[in-house]
Amino acid sequence: MNAIEIKGLTKSYKEKQALAGLNMTVPVGAIYGLIGENGSGKSTTEKLICGLIHADSGSIRLFDRPHTDADVRAKMGVLIEAPGCFPNDTVWNNMLLQAANLGIQNAETEVRKVLKLVRMEGAASNKFKNCSLGMKQRIGIAFALLGDPRLLILDEPINGLDVDGMRIMREVLVDITKNLGCTVVISSHVLGELEKVATHYGIVRGGRMIREMTAAELDADCRTFVALKAREQSRAKALLACKYSRVEEDDQDRIRVYDAVGAEEIVSYLYENGILVSEVMTEKVGLEEYYIDLMKEGR
């Protein structure tokens, strides 16, 4: 069974088409990274899944039931944009109010549980307005976790966070799936961080899903390259370009030679031609670069 199955989803706002037949499959237990440019349809897709807006056509099924089913909707947690909190009240009181809105029994026990899960138990007495951005994002996730949801929809929860905030958010997301058995859909532009937690990816462009893959499939599809610096950089690049099919410079002023070429072979080749290599390493294209290359292919 899949947590989400979307087929042929379309949505227009007046004359602008936001989704143009989007398909999407999210397995149960996944951390699914939804990726795309601004205006590609990510937020529209999440809002449609949550029932905040209605599709023009197509179908959405959650755990093999229509997404409008009341029972399945009751098992969904959502954080889109920012949590609706009273700024002058404490985190604790805001959480209790949300628990009351949801009709949760044993509210204090439930609030303690989710605050501990998002690493916020020590800040329960803080006024919401005094919390940092990272804390507010985690409070929003705590809101979404009330009621023990099976599916969590998060819109840009790691954007704007500092390094420590991102680390904590990664830990929280992994804990949610491992300890609560929750499926998570997360949209983000911070692809380097998303790559550290996601088990599946969906890449959206122009309102269509252009690629879905697992983390293992992404790893297999990402190209390996040798990165190097040489004392005669321009001459080295020209020599390598004559021998290998793809040679280019990156933003770190390194020469990259792609497609599983051995570093020793390259160093030896340049040495035979009178060029000394000062730095060399073998690396692999990451999610961000893979995504950029994929976007270039469609232009």
C-alpha cells in the first residue's frame, strides 16, 4: 500500500495552470522530498492533498482511500507556511489550545510527548514570539504531530534555518518516521539538507512530475567525477578535454573529469605531459547538481 497515490491531477487559477496532469506515488514510511522551482506546483500539490483547495480533475488517494474520506483525513498532520500561534502566549498554552481544538484526550501527556519529539520540551514556557525561526518551525511540526498522524505534509520547514537548526530538524524528521511510523512529504529548496534525510524524491516542473526515484536510484544515477587542480590549469584542462568526453571547471576552480575515470590514470597522463597535479579527489554529483542538470535538459 502507498501513503499517497495521485493520478492526472490538474489545477488552474483563472488563466494560469498550476498543475497539468501530475502523477505522484509516496510509499508508506517514506520521507519524500518534493522538489521544484518556484511556481512548479509543489505548494499547490500539498494543498490539494490536504484538502485546502480542490482539483479541477484527477484523483488523490491516501492509504488506498479517497483523500476526502473523514477517517483518513483525521490521520493527517500539516504544516504549510507557519503555525497559527498566539504570539504573547507560551508554547505550552498554544499547544494545549491546539490539542483542545482537535479534541485530544489526555492533552497534557500528548503535548509533552510531541514537544519532546521535536526537542522543544525545555522551551515550553517561552512565549511564542520570543522563539527563534528554527524553534517556531519545530513548534509547527509539533502542532502537526498532535493526534498521532500517519501522514505529515511539510512545506519548506528547513528554509532559513542555521546549521544547528537544520541538524535538529534532520534528527526530528528521522525520529518521526522511525518511532511513530509516520510518512513524511517535505518540500524544500535546501537540497543539500534534503538529501541527508529523504528516502524518495519527486521532481516537479511546469505542473508535471518529471521524475520520481528512491535515494538509492538517485545515488546510482549520479555521475562520478575526478576533481583536480594543476599548476598549469588551462593547459591541463585542454589536454584532458582531448582525451575525455566531459571535462569542465567548477565553482571551486577545479577541473572535473566525469564518468568513472580513475584519479591515478589522470595524474599519470598529466605527469607524462609535464604537468604536476597539486590536488586530486574522486567525488559524486549530489542532489542539487543532479537537479540543476535535469532542469537544464528540459530547456
